[in-house]
Amino acid sequence: MKRYIIMMIFMAGLIFVSCYDKDNTIHRIPDLVIENVTGGSVKTGEVIEITPKCVMGGEEVECTYNWYRYRDTVLELISEDSHLEWRVDTVGSVTLEVEATHVESGIQAVLTFYYSITPRINGGWLILKETMDGNTDMDVSLIQANGIEFAADQLSLALGEPMKGKPVSLLYTESYQWYDPETGTTETKQKCLIPVSQKDILMYRVADEKVLARNEELFFEMPDFGSSNISSFMQLAQSGGLICDGKAYLRSNVAFMPALLGNYHLAPNVVCWKYNNPMLVYDELNTSFGLLVGSSNFSTTMEIKYFADDYQPDDDLRISPNRMDAELIYLGQTDKSILSDPNKQGYGTAYALMKKNGDANNLLLYGLTVAEWYNATYGPIRFARTIPVSRCEAFATADFYTMHQTNNLIYFIKDNQLSYYDIDNDEFVENIHTFEGEVTYCKYIGNDYDYNTATWLGELYENRFERLVVATSSGTNYTVHVFDWSINEGLTLLPNEEVKGEGKVHFMLWFPRNTSNFFNSIYRYS
């Protein structure tokens, strides 16, 4: 005990001496000051990077750091590094705090600072791409006040890795219902992107670019992705349909229901027309067309709904949509009605390019009117044409097809040559453009939902367009070529709208500034 008292007196003497100089003047130990740390404004999903500097008595000193973010009034440790790199995972604003500890003296300083957060995904292209190792990531090319912001590999940033498998589709919902395990509450009507790869699927919330759910959390009975692949996905306003190894899964607002019943195998082609209508599919096993009824009605429909072998009185063709004994080459949709069917004007049309089994010399082109999609009571085929393969062999074996969304034109690419077939005039227009590199994606996208013409809704803008987009890959890089379209001039290449990045593009989604218009419309392609 006596030894302990002597040591305490000695330590007190050291502290006493350190505070006095030879003239017995008291000197206050200098404060520890944290510099180079300020708040500001940041976009959702971006990374806040800060390298602090600590000063004592005008000299920089060595410190250790703890970084915290506030969740309400509770501090959460997010980093212990001297350089902060933290990806914003919230909306509105965030309060951060840094605690610095002087290594030599143990003196501490605390600084609290704030960031306001503005939405980042708010107008522009979202690009689902294949990475060099055959997996899936997403680039964004977004409209900003000072120009275009391009950001690569956003899924890797959110997940820590790319999605598994090659890209399939990237669509949007406002009806996801999410259970938050941290709060124990259910949050309805979550606005989410739905990136889909062959073996992975996410709910990626737009507001904070946070992954809410992945794979097992999105299926009541998850497919075996070890032996199966997702081939197609269509998202409507309230529901969606996914095809995995030919089986169909309908999405409720919580998760995908078990696979629909029946002995069938669906082709990876899904089309739809307007708000919350059934999705048209082709059963390759039964060679029949059918409907996937939106999952809001799944309680009454747990199987594919095939068309009846019955016909409207004004149907002169009377071609059965069942047991067609034909291979489906391409299925596309346009808002334009079949000209030869005056009683069905005002309805869209799906065009199916097919080849009869055993007949290699001819193509069959069928037009299926949307007017019969609602209840499948009558056969929908109102147009049929036989096209000899010899007229245009590239049309029969094209690498890519896409349907003009407001005209009866089918664009196709064969060996990097862009051409189209004019259905109304039964005419091929070939080799209108030649691409360099490997073509990896081709879609005609009619954007009729991204606009604001009412002053009371905020800033006025007009982003509606009709575009043909074609992506090519060369080496490790891609280029997206954009074509405008007009009645008088047809397609016009727009070099100023090119998008470049790394990887291979497999799907593109135009994300609007007014998502309410988007939600009440439909992105028509799977």
C-alpha cells in the first residue's frame, strides 16, 4: 500500500511539472481539433469519402478514429479507419459523427456533421450488363443539372459483388411489400428496381439504393438455380411474371408464388399491352399460346390460361392458337392495330414469327389482337402471312429482333447488319446500318411517360421519345448506339446520345423523373 501511494505522488508530480515552466507559469494542455471534416450534400447511393486531420497546439498529431452514423438517437459504428469511405444508405439526411483519440495522450475530440441527401436515380438510362467473368452488374447514365452523370457497377457497390449469372432483365415496381427485420415493421408500396440475372434477383429500392431482398426472400418456393436458369421477366404495375426453365412464377406484392401448375414449357418471350393486362406467352411443349394472368388474381388462377378453340363471328381466318406444331422464332408487341381487322381498331397487336415443324422453306407471321387477351374466350389470331425464307434468309436466322412500338415494323440484325420488315407493305428494307464489334442488345423503346406539362407539379420537362437502341461490345468495352425515329425520315443515328462503358449490355431501362406516369404505363418487353 505504501508503495502504491508513493507511485501516485510521483505521477502527480510529473503532471504538475508538465503544466509549469521555470517561472511557475501554468500552461493549459492544448485542445485536440479535428479538421478537414465538413458536411454537405450527396446523392443517394454515393460514397462519402473523408480524410480527417487532427491538430494540437498548431501541430498535426497522430490519432485513431471511430466513425458513427445516427439512427434516430442511437449511434451506429460504421468505420474505424483513418479514411472514411461510407456509401449513403438512407434518404432525406444523415447525421454522422467522428471521434478522434490522440495516440500519445489519449485525449479525445468529437465532431458531429450532417449531409443532405438527394435522389440520384431520377431520369436517365439504367444499363444491365454482363461483366467480364459472366455475371451481372448495372451502370447508370443519369440526367443531372450540369449534364450526364455516368456511374459504373452499382450492383457491386450495393452487394459487394455482382449478381450471379448473365443478365436477363431490369424493370420497376411500386408495389413491393417489405418486412424490415431491424424494426419489425412492414413497409408497403416500396418503389424498387428489379434486376434479374439467370441465377439471381433483387429488390433494389430507388430512394436509397438499398437491396431490400434477394433470392430466397423473394420466393415462396425458390427454384434450384444450381440446375436451372431464369430466362425472362415481365413486370406490370401490380404484378409480374418470371420464367425459369420454362416454368412460370407470378409475383405478388410480397414474393413470387410457386410455379404455375401444368405440363408446359414456356418460350423466353413475354409481351403485354397497357396497364395490368394478362401477359401473352407461348408454350413450346404444347405449341400453344396462353396467358399469364396478373398475380393480383392468383387466388383464382394457378395455371396458364389457354385460348379456347372458338372464334368471333367476324373472324374469317379461324386459325387455332393451340397445337400449332410450330417453333416460335420471335414474339413482339406493338400498340398499332391490325389494319385488316377494322373491328379491332384501338387494340394493340402481338406479332409471332414462327416456322412450321418440317417446313424449312417458309416463315409464318401471325398477328394476335389484344382484344381477345382479357378472357381468352375466342382465338386471337387476326393476321396470317406466309413468307418464303428465300425472300430474306437473314429474317429467318437473325441474331436479334425487336418490334416498333407504334408501327407494324420488325427490326432485325444479322451479322451486324440492321434491317426491318414492313408488315403493312410486305416489304423488306435491308442493310440500313452496319455495326462494328459484337452486337449484344437491340430494343425499340417508345417512352411516352416521362414528362411534366403542368406547372403545379413542379419543374416543367419533356423527355418523351421513340428510340431504337443497339449495344455493341469490343474487347472489354461497350457502346450503346441510339437511333431516333420519325414518320418522314425513319431512323436517324444520334451520335451525341451514345453511352460507353465496360462489359456487355443485355438490357436497358429508361427511368423517368415522374414515376407515377411510369407506374401507370408499362415497359412492354421482358
